[in-house]
Amino acid sequence: MIKTLLLTNTIAPYRIPVLNKLIEHKDIKLKVWYLEEREKNRQWNINHQEIKYDYECLPGIHTYIQRLDMGVHVNPGIFFRLVRENPDVIITSGYDSLGYWSALFYCRLFRKRLIVWWGSTLDSSRVQNTIVNRARKFFFKSANSFVTYGTESAKCLKHYGVQESKIVVGYNTVDIRYYRNKYHENFVNIEPKPNKNDKVKLLFIGQLIERKGLVQIIEALRLLGNSSWELRIVGSGPDEQKLKQKVREIGLENQIYFEGYKQKEELTDYLIQSHCLLFPSLIEVWGLVVNEALATNTFVLASKYAGATKDIILDQQNGLIIDPMDVNDLLRAFRWLMDNQDYVRSRWKMSLGLWRKLHPNSYARAVSTAIKKAIL
């Protein structure tokens, strides 16, 4: 039995199904330590009853740096906790916390195995300087294996000098079974997607912050000069009032609606009732809302800067790949939507191959493979 400890920043509801599957592995004994129960930029509800694995939220001091979109955690005594716990393998979700460095030094001192669960891509890496690069290189050199969010994060690791033989490519995911089941359960109770004579229903789900690309979307819709659409924005954040003001200034308040933050249980209805999800992120490690949209048969305009886009969006099949920094490309995408409404409104299905790729079971297998690779 491989005694495995996952050390990660916060309880993420989307990760629970993957870890629940991992504990079913007969050779792995898993425990999870969270540096903080919920980081300050998250409003999601945590259903602790869903968690089947052994876990603990460590005491500590926490803050959040909005400019870097990053939580900062100081958990005193974590090294001595590791010594008492004595895991064979430690998995960290990065190198940007003091707790992760405590794990590294523990592994080096006691000859334990270290795995990095890595999500960043070359497009999403925001901090680049000599000190950070040296720290990253040292941390990666000390790791025995890696499991990634997708192919783009694997490319990022190789760019930083990690040997391909150490990398296990997984695909970041949500519990797509939940969204698919809710889709089927609610289909008969929810008003069907309207016919082609009604407005095209667009949807945005995410934090209202600069890197999510909403300013670019609103500007492109203004230039579109077409009133046969409506956009519902689901989410909250520091830029909310600024975005509302922009919508008022350009006279689109009768087509763009701000719905506020919604929990997971409420999102399915929004997805089912929409024709197309807008995902215009300027910087994005992955983009789990894309998984959610595909699980509910919702077409996606997906930013080329996001890890999810390159792995799970098939252009003009389940979505369009867009450059949110190029207003002409956004206009092209919106015009394509208007010209292909019959297809976008139709209830096309996720392919079996993509379903398997995004299933929590597949991601759990990738993590278990990384654990086995580390101890070889």
C-alpha cells in the first residue's frame, strides 16, 4: 500500500469526484491536506458529505493577492506534521506555497517521492523573472513525476526542462456525470431551446475580472450591430460595476443581463436554456466551465489561450476557437453563430471518446499512474 499525501491549496468541489475514485485503487492509501478550506476569491458551496477520502484543513494564516489571482498561505509546523505522518509519496499542486517547499525538503531529507500536479500553460504563466525561474527549475528537478491538466500544461513542463518520461497527461475535469444526469432529468421540465425565430441565447459563467475577457466580448457585441441575441452573465467579482456601467453606456442593457453568482446546482438550467457559452478568457489554466457546457450539449466559443480549448474543443463541431484579443475574430465568430443557428441550436451529442477523456475515472487513473511512475 502506497501511503500518499496530496497537499493542495483549497477544497475544490470539482476535484472531489476524482479523489473519490482514486481511493478505490487497491494499492494507494490517500490522505489530503488543504492549506485553506476555501480561498477568498471562491464563493462555491462545499458539500463535505461528498468527500469519501481522509482529509484535513490545516491551521494557518491566509490572504489573497488579486493582482496575481493567487492565494497566499502560511501553515506553521507543516514540516513536523509531515514527519509524523510519514507518507511515502507527496503530491503538491504547484511550487508557489511555503507548504509545498516544506514537502520538497521533507522528501529530499527522508528520500520520499514527490509528484507535482501541474496546470499552468505557457500562455497562462504570468510571473517570469530570474528568481522565479530558478526556484521553479529546482522544484521540478526534485520531483519524481508529474500529472497535468492537459497537453498544454505538459508542453509547459517540457519547456521548463522536465523529461517527457516523467509526465503523465491527464485532462482536468468536473463531475460530468452530474451535469449530464441533471441535463436528462430536467430536460422535460425546462422550456426547450427556442426555435430559430427567437433570439440566440448567449451565456457567460465566471468571475468578473479583467482576465476573463468580458470587456472584449461586450465591445464585439456592440460592433455586431445585430439585435437577434441576448447575453446572460452569471458570476460576480471586482469588475462587476464597471462592466454594468459599460453596458449602460453603449445601450445594451436590454440585451445583456447580469444574473449574479450562482451555485453549481443552479448552473445546469442556465446551460440547458442557452445556445452558446462564451468563454473568452485572456489567461486561463484550463476552464472547467467548458467541460460543464459540453456535458449539457451547449456550444462554446472558446478562447485559444485556455488549456481546455486545445484539448476538448473541435472547431465548428462542439464550438469555435476564438482569439478574444482580436475584435475582428470575435465578430467572425458571432457572425458564424448567426449564420449557423440551426446547428448551434440543435441537440448534438458529446462523442464517446470525449466523454471517456473527461470522465473523473480517467483523471484518477492518470494520478495513480503518476504515483506508480514516481516509486519505480
